Amino acid sequence: MKVSFRKLVVVLLAGFVLLPVAAYWLADSWLESSGGRRLLEQTLSGRIGMSVRLQGEFDLMLLPAIGVSGTELVIGGPEPESELARSHEFEISVALKPLLDRKVLVEWIRLTGGSIYPDRYSRTDRIDIIDPVVGADSSAILELPEIQELTIHDFQIISSDKDETRLQIKELTLTDFAQNRNTPFTLEIEDLAAAGGTLRWDTSQSLIHLGKLQLDLAGQVVSGTACLILKSPASLHFDLQTGAFDLDEFRENLPATGASAGQGGGDLPLEIRGRLTVDELKTSGAVARGVVLSLGEEPACD
């Protein structure tokens, strides 16, 4: 039996119209009948190994993908002083097919405007917290789920000391993330640096390795490796190299960094250990070759 071209076009157009409607109906049914907020909290808490609570608005999202959006996503707690992270806005995309079985598969997460307290990590994973909402034991080791993309905008990294020193993250993007494997990332720190490379979350050591690192400091590019140790106090270790480095230009940009660092008078909310090997160092009109600059103790990422 032949099907006319006109009928085929009508069928295709109807399909294009009905598909979004079906997707909306399916997602809305999950949101209403399955307790979407509770189910998503349980899913995220189970995958992360720490209490996740969605405390604010919670709405169905159709664009740019099927999922939910809302306000006040909190990791850790339940008391404010034991929160590991809080995002004031969030968007979470979920795969459509698993919703048929009332299951949630998170595809990507976008967080905007919030805070991270890295030196609370080791303390939080030792506190026995049974969350009344999700029933999850927040004393478990933090484990991040595989995810297509994680994007963080306008976040502050804050120390828990009396000065609450801060570092402003303009944007961090991870793609095809999974624990214990190298993941591409880009990072922009306000008034300080832009970076890119690979990131590997070593769950056995509470350690984040940064490899193939390319770091732009006021137009001066350095490369190498680094690691972030998530123990109290949190610390950043680096071993970097560059062909040429203008120390005067670098110093000129330090006041701008300190001005945005918050109450800590320019101190960073991390212990810093590092080494920079420079083929040609320029300072005060002089040039030195084969120079090694050290900050703090020797870096130790292994």
C-alpha cells in the first residue's frame, strides 16, 4: 500500500508536535505522582554518599532539556555550619526513558550562585547525619556520580576560619565526569587566573589531581600539574613550568586579587604549596635564567 507524500508529511509533523507533549506529560507525571523532589534528593544523596536537600523552589524544566530547576540545593548539613556546599539556583537534566520506570538518571547539572567550604569535607564525612527527608547517612565518603556535564557559575570557595577568606569562581565546567578517571575541565577564577586541563577525583585519598594544566596568569602562561587535598585544612599543591615569566607584571596583579578576596585581607582559603620553574625570569630590569620559585613547603601530590 502506497502512502502519499502529503500523508507522510502530516504524520511526521504530528510526531514532532506530540513528542514534546508526551515528554512533558511523562515528566510532569513523574514530578507529581512519584514525589519528584524526594526521588531526586534520594538519587543524588545515594550517588554522592552525602545528604542532598532541595529546599527552595522546584519546577519542571522543558528547555534546554527535560528535567527540573529550582533554588537552594544543599550538600551536607543539616546545620548551616556543617554544610559542605550550597547553590542558590540549580538546573538538573534527567534522561527521559528511565522515567517510565520511575527511575532518575541525571545527565547534567548546572549550579549558579553559591558557596563551597572545602575544609569541612573531612569533618563532614565523619559526622553521623541521618537526614529526616532522604534517610541517607551523610557520614559516607563523598562520591560524585558519572555525569555528562557539571557547570558551576559564580561560586565562592570559603574557609571556615574566623576571617572566612574567599576565592571567587566565575565558572567551572567538567565534561564526561567519572571518579578516578581523567576528565576535561575549564576554570576561571575572578581577578586571578584561567585554567584548563584534566581533573581526576581520587576518592581513596580525598584528592583532586589536575593534569595537563595550562594556567593563564595575567597573560603569562604556565603549565604543569597540581592537586587539591580535601582534608582539614584544605591545601593546593602545584609544580609548574614556563619559558618566560615577568615577576613585576605578576606582582602588579596581586593587589587586584587581594581586593576581591574578602575579609581575609587577600589570603586564600587554602594552604598553598608550590614550585614554579622558570627558564627566563624578568624582574626590575634584570633577567635570571634557570630559576626555581618556591611557595611554602614542597608540594606533595603523590
